[in-house]
Amino acid sequence: MYNYFGTDGIRGKVGIEPITADFFLKLGWSVGSVLAKQGKASVIIGKDTRISGYLFESALEAGFLSAGVDVGLLGPMPTPAVAYLTQTYNASAGVVISASHNHFQDNGVKFFSAKGLKFSNQDQSAIENKLTKPMINVSADKIGKAYRHEQPLGRYIEFCKSTFDRTQSLLGLNIIIDCANGATYHIARSVFSELGANIHIINNTPDGFNINEHCGATNTKHLQQVVLELKADLGIAFDGDGDRLIMVDENGELVDGDELIFIIAKAWQSQGRLVNNTVVGTKMSNLGMRYALRDLNIQFIEVNVGDRFVMEQMQKSGSILGGEGSGHIICLNKTTSGDGMISALQVLEVLVKSQSSLAQLKQSMNKYTQILINIKIQTQINLEDHIKLQQVQLEVEKMLGSEGRVVIRASGTESLIRIMVEAKNKIFAKKGAKKLSNVFK
């Protein structure tokens, strides 16, 4: 559909088109030119902690200024914080330089509208069209101005805290927080400790290269180990840009996005707060979550993978809760985007009010085994016309019967084919996934 935009902005390897300084310069000008059509415009720019962020921040800044757009610089800032601050500062758009959960060799950019929502398809089409045009600077008297916002951290910290029921307290809870050496490194301690929790932080010393490296929401082994060693009540893991949340219970067991969504949904329904009694998920959402929601008479709506599609469906259906097993959780009654910090606070609020442990809260949902395999590809593969793959998929689905399923899709952010086999029987899930991956080998 687009030359550059994927399911979550633009992303790729640093130094390889389009993740180059000259492209980001042109991109800043293109976005700025589209915004400027509506009158005098301003943007804010945040970034995660990867080393290339400095390069692309400067390039984008120059591009916006050349289009006559004012630029407010935030420095290292979680993606959801930029979505919130875009509205707070009354900016025309918010920009995040990040490759989310990827390692430092990758980078990218995401955009938010003045309302704190991801750019629409119409916006993205207009930007891509502008990218095909020659870059023409505004006259010298119309060049934009750049400045640095003074207290964006404090504003976001207070906002996060405001989403937690202040009649409650985290006093006495011992929590380990893994910041993935990313954009939450200078925020997480304040949010949770100021609500009363005893906090021990790990992976909060970013050096530009260690973002998401063997840590954070995509690799929780270190967090699980520390939770057990320090006998903590639970662990919280964010990814590099702070929009994903994975938790660890007191037994050192992983609690993924699907389980966390279910915990929130069940509590909100019992309190009469689950608007429209619906939850939005994706094709990858666990069967165990779907069945547990069904047992509570909560409607589950499935969309394609990507928090962008989850958000679009939530707005259509009027749902206030949705997300993905990967940890993108959107609480639309609290904020306008997936926010790991705010999602964690909603789970902790349930935990405190119910006087339950995290392990106890997740027991109401029996998660099915999901085996995920990523196949690296050099060129695009048409999955719909892959006869051998279709034959093997039918064989696997026949083996799984009604207690399992297969999802095969191309990644929207990386050169990968993602294979997911889900089953109540773990052995069947592993066997099916191996059989399918062998097709590509």
C-alpha cells in the first residue's frame, strides 16, 4: 500500500534506505509541508536511547524547519509520552524516533496527530506523495524555530500517576522494573515509587548500544531471575520505547499481554467499567484468552496484527480495552495509545483492590501453548500462492483439530515470515511449527 510506511511507521537498518539522514531530512520536510497546509504548524520530537537517534533527530528537525514548522525537542521519551505531550503542548503532530523492541542497529520513526493518535491512512498517503516531489525550502522569513521543552518528564510522570486510583496505594509492594535500557530509564522509578511501591530497577543505564539487549519485554530471563532472587512480589518489563508491557509473577513466571488484558477486562467488567463489554485483539491473540472472555460473556473482536489496527477497531466498536500478546495494551479510557507504564498501573490497581497476587490473578485464564518461529527472508514471498506451504498447513491443522490453529503472516516491520502454531497440546504445537518451518528451509 505504501512505499515507506509499514504497520508501525517507518523502520529499518540504520544506513540502509530509507533509514538514512538524507531521507529523514526529506521526510521532515514532507510531513512539515503537509501540516503547513493547515496553517502555522508545530511538532514535538522525542526519541529512544539508541545512538542513531541523535543523527535522525537533527535531520528531521532541519526538514521541519525548512518547511516552516516549529520544532519542540523532548530528548529521550517513551512513545506513549510523545502521544500524550502532543496534546498537552497543543502541537500539530508528535514524532518518535524509535525502532521499538529492535536492537540498536535498527531505527525508525512514528507519527501522532494533534489528538495523540497514529497518523491516518490519508495522512500517510499525503506524506508519501510529498516525498516524490522536489524539496523546496520556505523563504528565510518563514523558516521554523527550534526549542527544547523544559519539563516534559514531570508532566508525563504526573499524567501516568493520575491514571491510578489514588484512593489506593502500592505501599508494601516490592517490584522489580526492567527498563530495557530504553526510553523509560529515567521515568519508571518516579512513577511507581511515588505511588508507594518499593522499587528495584534493572537495565536502566543506556549507552546508545544496549537498548533491548538481552533485556526488557522481549527477553525477560534476567527479570525473572531477579524477581526470584530478591523474592519480589512481581516484575515489570518495558521495551525500548515503552509501549509494551510484560510482567513476571512472584513465582518467576511470565505474564504476557493476553493474560494482562484478561486480568484488566475481568476486573473492569465486575466493576461495570468495561464499556460495550468488548475487548479487541488480533489474529495472534491466545485461544485461552478468547475462551476465558467468552465464559464471562465478553465479546472478543479480532483484527490484523498491529496496535494501529487494534486502535482503529476500538474506535469503531467503542471498546476501551484492546491489545496484543506481545504487550501492546491500549486502555482508551486512560490514554490514546499503547502505554506500558499506564497498562502496568491498571494491573497493579486490580492486584491491590483484590488483595491478590499476580499469579492468582492469571489463574482464571488457561493459556494455550503458542510456538512462534520467525523465518528470515531475502525477498518477498507470496504466501497465498505457496502451494507446498498450503499443503503442509492443512496437514498440521488436521492434526490439531478443534483444539488448535495456525497463523502464518509476513511481518509488517521486518523481513520475516512469522509462523505461529497454537494448541492445547504442547507436543502438537511444537511438532506443527517445526513441520511448517521446514517448508522454508
